[in-house]
Amino acid sequence: MPEARVAIDLDVPGPTISRHLYGHFAEHLGRCIYGGFYVGEDSPIPNEGGIRLDVVEALRALDIPNLRWPGGCFADEYHWKDGIGPKADRPSMVNTHWGNVEENNHFGTHEFMALCELLGAAPYVNGNVGSGTVREMSEWVEYLTRDGDSPMVRQRKANGRDEPWKIPFWGIGNEAWGCGGNLRAEAYADLARQYATFLKDHGDNKLYRIAAGASDDDLNWTEALLKSISCLGCGRDPKNIYQAISFHYYTVAGTWENKGSATEFSVDDYYRTLSKAQDIERVIRAHSALMDAYDPERKIGLVLDEWGTWWDVEPGTNPGFLYQQNAMRDALVASLHFDVFHRHAERLVMANIAQTVNVLQAMLLTDDEGGLVRTPTYHVFEMNKGHHDAQSLPVHVIEPTTYDLDGKAMDLVSASASVKNGQALVSVSNLDPAAALDVVLDLRGGSPSEASGRLLTASKPQAYNTVADPDAVAPVPLKLEPEPRGLRVTLPPHSFATVSLVL
């Protein structure tokens, strides 16, 4: 059996891994909102104000830190005033991006804020630049966050909410290079400055304004945004207009026209998917290096507010609803991303998986009869909770196993670690689809008094959970064996594990 050694410096704490790197995304897309989060007050499925309670319970177990809404592409055609007031009086709209379906606007601002309160999650509101106005977005911030007396405050109170809400995160449009307006980078950069200027801090609510950034490794877009608020080599700090720049990165192993199946794939497909997932590190490094040139003190955050796998929709479902299954392979894509996020926690401040329920790489899959399934990806989020707001630790994979993919060596071991309040968490993945792996955890600079482990694997990488078989992929205890320099674990093929240490 092959062996790898993972060296962990327990006494060298590094940057804090923000809990917001484990953020989520809920767009008006397919059955994410209607039928996922929201079933309506008259539904036989247990709910509070129409919000589905089994979904809330499952997500609370993840300590979900933030939720991005209402899009995505939908954000730039959403007019928030259509989604407030008595439901019977709300006008319907057409969701032109996702299935061309009509929506009744019954899930709007108040419902979203109620959902965040039930989840204990920070709201991340994404405003409309593409088809909206500066005034519209400015008034939404006022409606949500202002106290005292003003036109928007009076309207909010008339709709049943006296106290303002706290809104920490605000997105200035979405994918302005595409569905958000098909703008040139310089044109959007000017708009971002303008909109951000009128996104006011009301009272003690401080907005963290996020400019809509690049697709993948489009560094020209990122540089245009940086140039608009700073000057390279001039010795001045970036202007405090917006506080972060986003980008999007999806793991698409095939082509956009033929992405492949979520559950029926070959060994080559498997390797190409995980290689594509690993490439997120190159993309983050590229954006970070550019940002370091303009912002060496790292006052501007980098936000990956859409990431995850994207497969062909499940047969027989609406192509515009982006419903896909979620297999053990998807779980490993998530574990790889988190290892990378932990290594870049000094610049990367937030990430949002796309999406939370019933869309793309979802945490949960639901049906209209009350069925709910926790996906393999859900379990990676749950097993990694100990990394939230912990300090990252240096991890070195020594003598890793590799696979030759198109002449390039692909690492088959991925790992990261963190420490918080006298406890460390180690995450490690064996990406080999067929061979088990012995892993020695070489624990340096500390000796744990207690240790326990959990393992996520399946009979095959294509395995997934269903209502009939909800635990086909679910965590089980992991056996730990003492080693002179730490611990030894045996990881089955295509598996993810966490080891908790009391120091």
C-alpha cells in the first residue's frame, strides 16, 4: 500500500481562516428558493412563515456563516420593491435567465431576512446594477438598515418591521462582464465606484461592499477594478470605495455545451474533474499577486462568491433549473477547494458555494412530498466546521502519490490544518479512485492529549445519496494508530477524513 507523510507544524499558527469561506448562495433559480427554502405558509411541509424548517435544521448543523441572495444572474433583473408588502399585492415577474418561468415575488426582502435569522447566518445581499438604478439600490440599503424616520424607514415599518436589520455584505451587481450587463471592465469599474458611493452606512451598520469581479483568471478585469481605486507605485492607499473584489470559478471538466454527468463518468473524467478543481489554487494565486501589487497591505479582500461543480442537468428535468445529483466525486472537489482556501486565508476572505438547495453542487436536495437528502458535499462542510475562524497551520505533504494526467503530475493527496482554542483539526483527502493510502500525520511542535477521526467515503466515486438511501455516503469513525512522530491513518480510495486533536 502506498504511503504519504503529512507534516503539520502545530506551533506555527498563521492567518485566520474566516468562517465566511464556508458561505452559501441562494438564487431564484430552479427549486432553490421555491420548493427548496420556501414552500409557502399553506404547505403541509412544516414551515415558519413559509420557510421550510427541515432545510433550516439541516443547515444550522453546518453553522452556515452567510447566505448570498437573490443572485447570480437573477440579481440584475430583480427589483426589490416588487417583493415587499402584502403578498397578494406583489406583482409577478419573469425569470428570463432560468427557465423563463413566472415568479409571484412571495419570497422577498422580509422573507430572506427571516430566513437568515432562522439560520443564524449573515445576509449577503446582491444588488441590481444591470437593469436597476443607483437610487433603487441606495433605497434598498436605507430600507434595510436605517433607523429613525425617512421614507424608506416608514415603508419598512408599514410592512411590519420596526427595527432595522444588520446587513454586513453587499454585492454591487453580478457578472457584469456577462449576464449582468455585458459591460467592458473599465465601464463597470466606473459604475462600481458610483454605486458604492451611494451605498451608505446608516447608523452603526457598516457595509462591506463587494465589486463584481472576474470570470476564472481574467486578470484584466481585476486590474481594471484595482486601477479605479488605487494607483500602482504612487504610495497612496486604495480609496475606501469598495472593500472587496469578487471572482467566479466553476469546476467544469468537459465543455460548457457538454459538461458530463454527475453520476455516470469514467476514471479519466474523474481525474480531469479533480485536476480542474485543483487549478483553483493557480487562479487564486494569480488574482492575489495582482492585488498585492496594488494593495500590498491587503486592505481589499478577495471573494469567490460562486464556486462548485457544474454538470449536465439530470435527465427529465428543466434545463433552466440546473438540477444535478451530487456524488462522492463532488465531495472531493469541495475538500480540495477548502484546502486551497485555508492556504490563502490572508487574502481570500469569503467564498460561496453554488448553490445551497437543489441547484448545482447543493448541500441539500428536496422534493415536494417532504423528502430531504444531505449530499456528500454537505458532509464535507459539516466535518470541516472546526476550521471556522481558526488559525491556519503550515502543512507539508511529503512523498505524495501522483498521477500522470496528460504529461503533468497530479497530486493525489491534499491536506490542510488549523488550530483554535487549544484544538487542532486536520483535513486530508486520498484522491486515488482505486487504491487505499497509508498516511502518517507527522505532528510537529506539539503532542495531542486526545485524538479522534472521521471518514467520508463510498463504494465508488459515483455513489450518491437518495431519499431511499440517505446514507450511502455519510461519515463514519476513522481508526487512528499511534506513530513515533504522530498518528497513522489508512484512507480508502476516493475518501476524505478529518482528525481532531486536543493539544
